[in-house]
Amino acid sequence: MKSRRELILALGAVPILAACGGEAAAPAKAEPTKAPAAAAPTTAAAAPTKAPEPTKAPAAAAPTAAPAKVLKVGLVTDVGKVDDKSFNESAWNGAKKGAADVKGESKYVETQNPNDYKKNIQQFISEKYDIIVTVGFLLGEATIEAAKANPGIKFIGVDQFQEKAVENLAGLIFEEDKAGYMVGALAALYSKAGKVGAVLATDVVPPVWRFGEGFRAGAKASKPGVDIQIVYHSDVGPEKTFDDPEWGKATALSMIDKGVDVIFGAGGKTGNGALYGVADRKDKGVVAIGVDTDQWNTVPEAKAVLLSSGMKIIDQGVADIIKAVSENKFKGGNVLGKVGLAPFHDLDSKVDAAVKTKLEEIRKGLDGGTIKTDVKPAKG
């Protein structure tokens, strides 16, 4: 019987015969099996093979923050126009500032005729504005109607007293009688002639009337016996009463001819006309008092004769309400803005220290309630 070694050798020869097709070759002498030469080591050793990691779900992408909503603020002027250097312009400045403070946008529409109030408001509604500011008592009815029909929009009505609060409408109102009282006191205390005057737009508009009657009360209380001349521009329609500088100037010049030496001008461009009239007679020693904003900054033609201005801080009031909207703190109803006297600027040295002291006492008395104007409450 063949050994196991012999069998292996015999079987290994069979393929050789088949492949060569010839005689069988003598079996080769078996060489001892050698281990294969080790491969030259590579520069970097191969990393040991690891078991495959379990498949993981891809990490969820971090949620992207929704872009902050850009508030769109639209303003509708009254017929006094946006460049009236007082009432409408101050409201527009507030709308611009308020929008800028919350990184929003602002735009205005200028009213040419009172019949356009509703149409101008509707323009901003159609353009999906978030806040609509309407300027002036005369826009009150149209603003209330629009607010009720569009509860998703916030409205700001400047000089629009709300008899009954509308949830999405803030009426920004002011105590014009107090501002007028301080102006009247200043005029009477400063006057050398003992004659003071006020050139005003229509007394049909309550804020204008309160300015005028506050002026009367302050002058009379501060200097009993002072001659007070107050003229309202009430003989024209609403489209003209705030936009008639020629009438304002002519009325002021008429007062000057009658010996008046301090004149308060209030009512958009009509009031500005009074300031221009005083500036034309600066050689007479006459001075003027502006309204709504510090008109020393807005009516350069009158700087030399402008004693002060009876201010309603409209711009800040509008801006503050816009900020409240952005912070979800808006409340409908009446919002009371601030009033005050502007600085004396170039004429400061001509105002006696005693007058300044008296005016400060009056301001504190009005704020604290110890001095009353006896003018009807702020409404309308």
C-alpha cells in the first residue's frame, strides 16, 4: 500500500501530462515548502480593520430662524402738507423715526383735498401696511371707519380724541390748552407794549381752539389788563384754513400796525405766515412764537424773531406708539402726549430772569394741577 506522500506526488503529476501532451516527465524532486517573502513595509502602517460602525440617522439641521417681520408704516397727512414745518411734518418725522427704530419702512401720502381722506387711507390698506398714521382732527371719522373694518392693522390718529375706544386705534392727543397757556404767559410777560396777538387756523378744530383759548387765559392771568387780539381763520373751507400763509402774514402785519409786539402763529402754513410777517418787521422789535415743534429749527426765515414755540411733542409720541406695536404693547384708546415751551435760542438774553422763573412756576403749577386753564378738556 502506497504511503500518503506517494499518493500526493502521483496526483500532482497528472496535470503536467495533460498540459504537455507528451510523455510523463520524471517526477521532480520535492522542494521543502518556503514561507512567502515578507512584503516591504509601506511608509505608513495600514490601519487595523475595524468592525463597521452601526448606521446613524443624519443629524437634523438646526432650525433656521424665521426672518423678522418688517413693519410697514404709512402716514396720511391733512391738507396742511408734509412740509408744513409744524404739525404734519412733526408727525411724519415721528413716523420715520419710529419705523427706523424698529428697522421698519415708512411712506406718506399727501392729502390734496378732504374728499381724499378715505382713498388715501385705503391705499395703505391695499398695500398691506401694518401701521397707518393719520394726521389731524379732520381725519378722525375716516380713521375710525377704516380701523373698524381692518382689525388686523394698527392705526394712530394724531389729534383724534376717541369718545369710545377702538381696540386697534390709538388717538394721540395733547393738552393744547396748557401749551397755549404757557405761550400766552410768555407773550404777556415779555411784551413791552402790553399788546399780544394770536393768528390761528379755524376754531372749528378743537386743538386749534384750545391753543387759542389757552393763550388767552395764560396772558390774562400773567398780566391783568394786557390787550389780547386773537383771530381765527374760520371763514374758509378745511382745505384752506391750514394752508394759507398769505392770510397768516397779512393778519400778523395788521396786528403789528395796531401796536402788537408779540404774535403767536398756529395752524400749519397759515401760522407760518404769521411768523413770516413778524420777520418782515423785525426792525420794529416785534417777536413771534411758533407752534407744535421747535420752529427755530424748521422756519429759518423767522429765526431772528422767534422767541419760542408752544410745542406738542408729536414726533416722539408717534414714535413711541410704533415701538409699542413692535413690542406687542399697543393699546387702543387715547394716548396723552407731552407739551412744553421750546428754548429761547437767539433771544434768550432778552428774556428776564424773573420771567424765566415765573414760567417755570407756571409749568409746575400746570403739571401739578394747582393752575387751571379753565379751557375745556382735551377732546376732539
